[in-house]
Amino acid sequence: MASTERITWDAASARRAERQFPAGPAAGGVADVVAAMRGAHAQVLSAAELSIGLRAARGVTRADVRSALWDARSLVKTYGPRGTLHLLPARELPLWSAALTAVPVGPSPFPPDVRLTDEQAGQVVTAIGDALDGRCLTLDELTEEVVARTGPWAGDRVMPAFQDMWPRWRQVMHRAGWAGTLCFGPNRGRKATYTRPVGAGPVEAEGQGALFDFVRRYLHAYGPVTPAHFARWLAAPAGWAADLFGRMAAAGAVEEVDFEGTPAWVAAGDTEFPEGPARGVRLLPYFDAYVIAGQPRERLFPGEAYRRALAGGQAGNHPVLLVDGVVAGVWHQRRRGRRTTVTVEPLVRLTARQRRELGEEAERVGEVLEATAELVLGKVEVGPHA
């Protein structure tokens, strides 16, 4: 029987803030922070470093995040949700692979003479893993290895991308990341390299239990959510997500709650929420996990924030000012040498307390970036991704 538990937006927002760590310094190491976030979006690596550093204990800087990635290898840079680059905890990579490879692959957007067959896609993913085993290769080197292991068809430059033509095999490069056979290695000069995650083999789907565990961890961070919210976060088919939640409900792994009048789900037994709303002021960078996964979006981006801080309804294009758990402005930082100017454009009137907290948050931004920060309140003139 469905639960009659009623969850308000304020309660959900407060719990997400507690578990996502914008409400206070995180305990544990850098990899623990990333695990709580359910991955850090890393298309722009500097933004991922800031997302993680702002949640971590005081004193953690971007250098610590880079050390976790390239030295300690407790983090892995690879393809994650939505096929975008993420930093993921190395210890959780098998679980991510089990979940990501279970998501049905949609139809290819390319014409028939460009796309790969299912058989060819499988050959490419296998070839990538074999080529990268124990080695770091540049993209050109990896192309040569994939073509040698599959056939000339893999190297045909027929894939339109960024005013260029890429070799055919790159259509499924992200799938190799999902399968656990590819991740990024340290740059070789100005060129990116790729390698195979240490100790990872192609990770077979570990059955329904692994997928259920993956969803429960997502719900712990972002619940309550609807299947549609989960599908949007993962870029999965809505019908598949609805069926998955139905199977989990039948197995007693999730339970239904009333979330502001809408049926939604939490992990089974995880129904305790704070009584009051989230409190505090935070600065979150581009594509921060909190704003990407936070739903419903119109509640996270209320009023003017929906127009000012979103780009066509898409979150993450602007760094945001978070006040008491909701977006209340945008910001931008411009670095010059050892100093960085943090310009914040509030969309609400800030109290004296909130101004003090904002100043402290700007200082923290500077600390993570290993710079001295200067806070300026005013109009942010730059556009998305600036």
C-alpha cells in the first residue's frame, strides 16, 4: 500500500542540502564528497573542482581534487549520466557501469550510412578496452588502435561534430566509458589521453540488485523524485524508468510519498525529513549536481530565477547563488593572477546575515581556487558558459 507520508518542498530542499553538503562542510575525503553528489559534472574540469571543493572540509583546494584524480586515483574522469563527462568515485565505478549499461540505447541520430550497427558498436567498445589496457593513448593513437582491431570502416571520417568530421567509431566512445573500459588519463602536453580504469574489466550488468542499489543511492541524495525526474537526470527513456520504479516498489525497495500533491518516491524506510526549510547562502558553479538533479525545477528556480538562471529551461549554464535552498541569483568569477573577482547578481534582497554569509562563501571560492577573492555585488554581464 502506498505511503500517506506528505513531504513539502521546504522539507525536501532542506534534506537535499544536508545530504548534498551545500548546508555545511562535508565530512570524509574528496571521493566521499563526490559519492554524495552522485558524480560531479566535469565537462569543464575547473567547475567540477569548485563543486567538490566548496562541499569539502575547509582547506581543501582544487589541487586536492586533482591529486585525488591523477595521483591517488580515488576519482575517475569518464562518461557518466547523460553521456557527459563526470568525476566518479573509483570504488563505485562497477556500480555506475552496471547501471549505465542497463539503460536502453535510443535510435542513432545519424543517417544509415554513418551510424554503426549493434555488432560494430560492440566490436568498437571491446577494441577500446583492449587497446587501453595498461596504456595511456591520445585520441589519434586510440583511433589507429581501434581501426587496426576492427576494420577501416571504424576510421571513416563521416561523423559531423563541431564543424569537423570525426571517425565513425567515436559515436560509441561514451559507451566504452559506461562499460568501464575507458577513462581519461593525465594530459600529455596539451593533448588529452585515455586509459583503462585500473582493475576494471568490461563490467557485466550485475543483475537487478545492482540497478536497484544505484537508484536507492540517487534517491538518498535527491529524493523524493518521480520516475520522470530520474529519467531526465540519467537521460533514460521515461517508460523504462517508470517500469524500473514499478519493479522496485513491488520488491519493497522504494516507497511512495506525497510530494507537494504529486506521487513521488523515496528509498524504502528513508522518510525522515527536517522540519524547517534549508538555511544558508551558497555559490554553486556551472553544472553543479545540486541544480542539475534538483526537481521540480520550477520550485528550485522560483520566479525571476527561472528566467535569469536557466537557458531554455536547462540548468547549469549559469553559476548560481543559492539562498535557503533555492536559486536566488547568478554569479561569475574572473581571475587575474593570484586574485579573483566574484561578481554576484542577487535576484532577492539579502539580509545583513545573508550578506555576511555571501562574503564568507566568496572567500571560500577563492580558497578552493588558490586565489584571493574580492566580492562585488552587481549585474553579471557575461552570458552562459562564460
